[in-house]
Amino acid sequence: MACGFRRAIACQLSRVLNLPPENLITSISAVPISQKEEVADFQLSVDSLLEKDNDHSRPDIQVQAKRLAEKLRCDTVVSEISTGQRTVNFKINRELLTKTVLQQVIEDGSKYGLKSELFSGLPQKKIVVEFSSPNVAKKFHVGHLRSTIIGNFIANLKEALGHQVIRINYLGDWGMQFGLLGTGFQLFGYEEKLQSNPLQHLFEVYVQVNKEAADDKSVAKAAQEFFQRLELGDVQALSLWQKFRDLSIEEYIRVYKRLGVYFDEYSGESFYREKSQEVLKLLESKGLLLKTIKGTAVVDLSGNGDPSSICTVMRSDGTSLYATRDLAAAIDRMDKYNFDTMIYVTDKGQEKHFQQVFQMLKIMGYDWAERCQHVPFGVVQGMKTRRGDVTFLEDVLNEIQLRMLQNMASIKTTKELKNPQETAERVGLAALIIQDFKGLLLSDYKFSWDRVFQSRGDTGVFLQYTHARLHRFDEVLYKSSQDFQPRHIVSYLLTLSHLAAVAHKTLQIKDSPPEVAGARLHLFKAVRSVLANGMKLLGITPMEFRSCCPGWSAMV
Ligand code: ARG
């Protein structure tokens, strides 16, 4: 059953305005809650209505709103109609609202909010989301961490909305670093260390060989030669490279699992070595490839030689670059998946890179370049663990776990936890994700563990708004699905948690008459279900109360 209060309002309006209800639904929105005054539940924006109308004479909006309100009638659903600032406001029959919302939350379960009329008629799409994409043997820095949790959120949300999602991890698994790594491993690598802790060992080798190569020209030369051998397809060199890659991926999978993240495809720059050459040929055949005096080749995106819009796509030795490989990868994914949308999640430092890639695809004649989208995020400074700067994702996870365990230990818990490590990790991860998702993704911020684990201030929102808050979950999902910003969902969930905490204190279940107890239980079940849905979308695994810490409530 679709509760469809918005639809009920839209149907009334449709009769008066002679417009199909479908066109009206997105002009109707939930009214923000105010603690100071009683407000309506929904409002119709008259401005947005007029945008849909071709009549451009635009008489006074307020007069329009009044006239419209006079023509509408209260019914079993709408109990009050009034006008606000350029809006017509609607109040819903309280009893009906409470009952319907609770019933719907329970009935729709994990689909609550997603079955809303806001999403109806949304065509099912095929969506590629590329995220995380660390570089083998290099640091897994906080930018990769953000890409991982943001990309996971976007993929979760799209999937929940019924789209087919393909999650791709595009590894930095090619380039000079493998020349260095190959040489370094031959000089001071250990097979056992590689097998037992590949990411750590490869990183150590990489750091060491970099140092050596800076002092010793012969090491640098050997590295160059090793990379050349890779580029030329030397079997021995390639098999070592393959081993580095395979072992690293195995380890990544294990660590991503702790985050609840998975990928459908582990792709990487190495896949596009040969295909990049085809891209270069294609660019050449279209007359888009310009050779420079240095022997490199560029594409001039402005068409007038503006140096800021020139993109280098070939080195002087004929090999490809990052951008060339991205062109090849995009074309390949289109062939393979025929996607409707492709989303790349990286920090904003790569904004220009993606703009250039998309533009090059366009001038190459690929109209689907418009389906590619870059979701950028801001830079986070100062994330440190006990081992220093973040080098491995696993370090961050261990740090979160440890800090949360300490937090839990500082609170006098009476009972022992069955699985304190896991509990600490899950709760700590939730803390990390929420502090990151609170703001606009594009904003930079300075990382602090205190910010992650701060105790929460109470917003003191009133209990009687709970049902109304619940009712607006679909709009929050809708907003996030429009701009990919998780903060809409985050602030909603936090407010709901506060409300639930207030409700929990006031609305006792124990010692209440059975029908009251039943109704209250119903309410809490509904709250829990919505919290779980929201958290899962964000990439947080909801905790079962049984397994979580008894003194937990003291921390929130
Ligand atoms: N490996 C890259 C880095 O660490 C990110 C890759 C982003 N994706 C892409 N298709 N270029 O910066």
C-alpha cells in the first residue's frame, strides 16, 4: 500500500488545476519541523507550479496561492488548508497520518521510503560506479578511504532505488612504480613476507627502492629496464607483476570486507595498456592527435591552442598516460556494460582530469560522454594513526577498533561483551562514516579523532514530531539520490535517534496497558527499521542490541 499523502494532495490539485497529478508531486514537499510553532505537514510551492505552466504573465504569487487554496476542500486525508509565503499548506488528519505511517514502515520493511511516489515512474538504469581505486604498492591514503565509503554509499543508494549497479575498483596497477617494485623485489624482497603480508611488504620494498634509486643511478636504470620489459610483455617480468597484483587484491578484499564493501570487478590501468594504443590511433585518424616538438602527443580541447585545455595523451616513447588509459577504460566499459550512467568518485584534485577525459570522449564522437559523471569530494588533512600517517586501510580500521574499545572500557559496563572487537569496530566505523558524511562532500576538513568519537549534544526535539519525521524519509532519500550527498540521510537519522531516545524515556512499554504497550512497541519497531535502512545505505552495519555494549546508552 502506498501511503501517498503527496499523491492525495496532488489528486485534489489536479482537479482544480487541470494538470496530471504526476506533474504536481515534486512541487509538494514536507514542511521543515519547527519547535516553536505548529506547522503544516506539506506545502505546495506555487513558484514551482508556475514553472510548469506556460503562462508567463505571472500574476502576484500570493494572490494565486490564496485563490488556489480557496478552491481546495478538506477531506478525509487533508484536515486543514492554509497559505504561507508563496505556498499552499496542508495539514494531514493526525490519526490517519500516525496510523498510515507506522503501518507503512512495518509493511514496507527494508523498502520503506523507496516505494514512495517520489520515485515512481523512475526508469531502471544500468549504473557503473567506480570507486576506491588505490594504487598497488603505494599508500592507501585518506582520499582512497573517502572514495571507498562515498562510492559505496552511492552504489547502495542506486541499488536500493532499483537500478542495476556495477561496482568497479580501478586499481593503479601499472606504471613506473612497477619497474621500481620489480627491481626492488629482486634486490631486497622476501617471498615469505610477500605471501604473509603483501601490502606491507610491497610498500616497504617500494619505499626502499625509491631511496636507492635516488642515490644509485644503476638502480634507477634497472627499474626503467624492468618497466620496459613489462611494457613489451616479457613473461617473467609479467608473472612477478601478476603475483604482486593478485596478492594485493586478495588482501584488499579481506580488508574491504571489514568495511562491508565489495566490488563486482577489480579492473585497473594495466588492462588498458594495449587498448590505449588503439585510442591513440583513433585520435590520430580523427585528426585530433597533435605531436609536439618534444615527441609527445596532445589533444587540444579548446581548438585554439589554449595551454590550459591541452591534454597530453602520449609520452615521447609512445606509451600511454593516465588520461589515455581512462579514455580506453570508458570506451571499454561502454562496450561491456552499455551503461546509462557512469560515476567516478575521487577527490576534487582530479576534477580537471575527468572534465578533460569526458570532453575528449565527446569530441571523439561518443555522445554517451554525457552519461559520465565525476563526483568529487574535499581533502581531509591530518588523519594519523599510531603508526603515523595513514598508509594502509587496515591501519585505520585497527585504530578505530582500538579507540572504540578504549571508549567502551572507560564506561562502566556491567556485563562482558560477547564480541567486543567486532562491536567496537562496527560502532567505531559508524562514528567515522557519520562525521565524514555530515558536511558537504566537497568541503575540506581537518581530521580529528575527537570529532569522530565526540559525545553527541542533544538536539532536544520533541517527541510528538516523531511520526512526522518518520514520514519524511522518502524525501531525504530523494534529495540524496539527486545530489549524492549523504548528509541529508545522516542528519535525518541522527534527529530520529534523538527523538527515539526521548520517546524511549517517556513512552514506557513495561507496566503500560496492553494496547498502549502494543502501539508503543509498534512505534519503536518502525523507528528501528528506518534507522537500519538508512544505516545500511550509508554502509554501516546495524548492531543487534543483544550483542552491543550494555553501557552503550551512556555514550550517546
Ligand atoms: N588510482 C587513482 C589515484 O589513486 C584513482 C583512480 C581514479 N579513477 C580513474 N578512472 N581515473 O589517484
